[in-house]
Amino acid sequence: MRFSHWLAAVFVAIGIAPAAAQDFPKGPITIIVPFSAGGPTDTVTRLVAEPMSKELGTQVVVQNVGGAGGTLGAGQAAKAQPDGQTLLLHHIGMSTAPTLYRNLPFDPIEGFEPVGLVTEVPMVIVARKDFPPNTLQELIDYVKANKDKVTYANAGIGAASHLCGMLFMNAIDTELTTVPYQGTGPALTDLVGGQVDFMCDQTTNTTGQIKGGEIKAYAVTTPQRLDALPDLPTADEAGLPGFEVAVWHGLYAPKGTPAPVIEKLQNALKAALKDPTMVKRFADLGTSPSPEEDVSPQALRDHLKAQTELWKPIIEKAGVYAQ
Ligand code: ASP
């Protein structure tokens, strides 16, 4: 009997399924997006899912489980079968949730097998198109003078839009009324419709509407201007020195997913991130795939730990918590 077969027989005898990558995938793969359809995390995931489907030879479908700043969907993914058939694509919120939520129903670091980093997306501060301020400095002055009537949209506590808003309010030392959504997809619809005043969101959700003149943009939150929106100043240039947020995304499987399955997913993700159509769409939306060396479990694990440490004191200083 060959060693691998002997090992498989031992696994079966003691009740553990062999971690055979050749059995994977066993049918369609579901990627849980912890925000609404049509938003930026959803857009990134759908763009990556298509070439991953080709690589894995099976359909990769997206399931939107929005709510509680991304923690509902992440909690659902943590509890899924650890067989690689259910995954999670989440952003920076994985690193901030442990500090923001006192009763988080999952452990972002210990409760998942990381697959790899996917992309890092800049954010832009945007407003409904008839909002009076026209520059970032005017926005700051307006918001300070009208703090009781201005509304700020976000995707719940721990969402990137919440973090960016929290940094903004801290920077200008002004508390505003926030309007939470299950994702910034629906928030953007309301911004275009004029139901809320402003928000801060990823370029993957806002570039088209900015270019189409449906919303007003004040600044990008990266140190450099973007090729996709070259006329837009950085927040640093426009009146908020040192103001920076970039929203990194990672792909995760539930804890206990066998290593050969993770490796297969990692290879499919790596290949997907080189797909020319996907790379072009990312560029049009002001972003780019993570470098190949970051598309690995170790790189994502290290980044998640470092970001968790980085955000902890910032959140504690802001003093915002969910239950
Ligand atoms: N951009 C959202 C956020 O604020 C999430 C989303 O809808 O994808 O985190």
C-alpha cells in the first residue's frame, strides 16, 4: 500500500477526512462579502471571483451578508464547514473589530485560515452634488458650523467608512450625526439621491459617480494623487495634514481548512490577480492587486496582526465602541 493511501486509511479509521487537494473543490465555492451588494467590497470580490472560477474549474459565487460593520458576515464565515467551499473576503475591518466590539462572536486572527492579501483601495471624501462646500477646507468649515444638521453615511461600526469618518471627526474635533447602512452600496445610492450629505468611501465605489458628476469629491486619502482621478487633491494637500487611510482586503477560509486546500485557493487567487481584464478594471477604479509576495497566508496573517496593533490605540483614543 502506498504511504499516502495508508495515511488516508488511518485518517478514515480515526474519523478524520483526508486533506486531499484533489477532492477540492467539490462544487461551487461561496465567498461571503460582509456588506451589501453593489458596494466596494462586493465589487472587488466579484472582480476576483470571475478569474478564480476559471482557475478552480468551478463557479465562485458571492453571498452578501451585511450588517454590524461587517461582523455578521465574518461571524457566519467563521462558523462555516472548514472545507474551502465557503470563504470570506473582508477588509481592514478584520483588524479593527476586536477593539471596537466588546462581544465579537469570532476571532479574526485565530478563527480563520488566511489565504492572502487581495488589494489595497484608496478612499475619497465625497458629498451629494448640491452640498454647499466645494473644497476640503470649505467642507471642514461648513461641517463645524452646521454640526447639528450635517449627516455622515457609513456602513456601521468597524466599516472602512466608519473608520475614515472617525479619523475625520477627530481631526476636525467635531462630532456628527452618522447614518449607518449595511454597506456603502446603498449609502452611495442615498448620497446620489441627496438623502445624506457626505461620506468617505473606497474608490471602487465612487470613481464612476465622481467622473459622471453625480457626486462631489473633495480629496483622496492616500499620500499621492490617483491616476484614475488625477485632479483630485490628497487630503494632506487640501487641508488635513497627515490624513491617510487605505483599505486593504484579504481572503480567508474557516479555521481548520486543510493546508492543501488553502494552497490551491492561494494559487487560484494569485492567478486571478494577474488576469488582465481584472487588472484593468481595478486600475479604472483607482486600485491595483496586492503584490504577488503578499498573496500568501503568512503575509495576510502578519498584516492582520500588525494592523490590529496599529488601530487599537487609535480607536481607544477616539473612544468609540459597539456592544
Ligand atoms: N465600503 C464599505 C465600508 O465602509 C463596505 C462596503 O459596502 O463594501 O467598509
